[in-house]
Amino acid sequence: MTDIQFALIQALQTHATWLEAPMLFFSFLGEPELYLLVIAVLYWCWDTRLGLRLALLMGISGGLNQALKVAFHLPRPYWVSPEVRAFGSHPSFGLPSAHAQGSASFWGLLAADARWKWFTVFAIGMAFFIGVSRVVLGVHFPTDVLAGWAFGVAILLGFLALEKPVGRRIAALPLSGQVLAAFAGSLALALASFGALAALGDWEVPASWAAGALERSGEPVHPLDILDAITASGLFFGFAAGAAADRYPGSMCARGKGSVRLFRYIFGLAVAGVIWYGFGLFVPQDAVLAAYLFQYLRAAAAGAWVSFGAPAFFARYGPGT
């Protein structure tokens, strides 16, 4: 099975070189940062509830993806085959593909919310090409992508089934209870990856994988580092807690001309960037647990700014209000 997958990747990279540019584009569309930009504009200016739902879903998907990667601890194609070209460096394990999983969840929820046939077809196409791009670029086996789609759909279906009953219970709680529930959910996401790490015991990354990845991408790998899971966990908490406290939904674009709304969006993203990179200066590089703590706080602060800080700021001080 693995030989067939290697052959497919090599054939695509050798005989369909014209795919490189479009696949790089579709791979870019599956980056978490791009999803966050879309979630911000949805929450601020279009549909606050949909923006919140997407933020929570992508936090859940991102956290569980890291746990699943560690649980399966399988290599990427370019780690183990000198015949595969690596269009990028990826330090995490391969299965399941985060791009495939995230695209299935993200576009699936948008399609479920829109309920338009043409958009459903478009959403399926986006998820398909984002997943396929990872195979063409040599960073995932086809099985990684298939598993990513499967887990992404499963997470989406679970989210759709539970969001109303769970949401009603949480909405009935006081603000302190809602914040505590958000923290408990984020802690569960982080503990999933810690549990997967503990289950590995003394297992270590094979030296041949690390050497192959470094040789073919120029970057070292550290697949047992669960910083991505901590980031997803922190964003989940910050966004959920901030949304619970948000008393100005839609205030970013409630009033003002288009140019004013655009300024608010750009300013809001700029502050989020300052928070992200500012906190990043304090994330220690030589103490793992401290790094995880600071990364959690960093992500939580950025998420809370999007769901609470920016709406509150512009509701009170924004031009054109």
C-alpha cells in the first residue's frame, strides 16, 4: 500500500508539474491563519453566531488533530523517501492531514449553515482540492488526507449534533459559569494531546525520519511537540470566554461607511497581531511547560480580543458610531 502511495506522489510530481502552482494556492487556502481571518470578519461584520461556531469548531478540530497525529505517529512522505520533493517544511506527524481535516470541518459547517446546493458543491470542491494539494506537494500520503477528511466530517457531525443541547445548558449559566465551561473545554483539548503523548511511553522519532526530513526540507522536525494543540486550546478558551462576555455583537460594522468598517477590520486585525507577536516575545524556548503556558495565554488573549475586546472597543470609541 505504501509503495503505491509513493508511486502516485512521484508520478504527480514528475508528470504533472503544472499542478505545482495551483496546489500551492489551494494549500494556502487551508492554512489556519486564513481561517482565522475569515472567522474574524464573520464575527465582527457578518454573522456573529456563525463566526463563533466556526471558531469553536476549528479550535476543537485543531486540538484533536494534534492528539490524533501523536496517537498514530506516522511519518510524512518526504521524511522517508528521497524520491519525494518537499514543497515546505512540516515538523508534525503526517496522519491525519490537518489541512484535509480542517477544510472538511470549516467548509462543511459553512455549507450546513448556508443550505444552498451550489455552495455545498463549492464547499466540497474546496475541501477536495485543499486535501489533494497536500499529496501533490509531497507533505502527505493519500491515506493521511483520506483520514483527515473522515475525522473532519466526524468532528463536524458531532459538533452539529451537540451544539444545541450543550449550548442551551451553557447559555443558562451565569457569566462565570460560561467562562469556566470554556476553560474546561480548552483543558480537555490540551489533555487529549498530553494523553496521546503519555500513551507513547518511551517511543522516539526514528533517526532516519529526522535525518530525511532535514535533508529534503532543510528544517528539523519535532513531532512530539504539542504546541499546536496548546494554541488551539488557548484560542478556543479566549474566543468562547470573550463571546460569553460580549455585549456588543456586530458593533464593528453596525454603523459607518464602508471605509470606516474596513478601517475597523484592519485595526482589529492589527491589534490581534500585536497581541500575538507581543506575547510571542515572552514564550520561553528552553522550558517546555513554561512555553506551553505562555503559548496558551498568548492564544487566549488573541481570541478574547477578537470576540470581546474589539467589539467593546469600537462600540465605545469607534469612529462613525
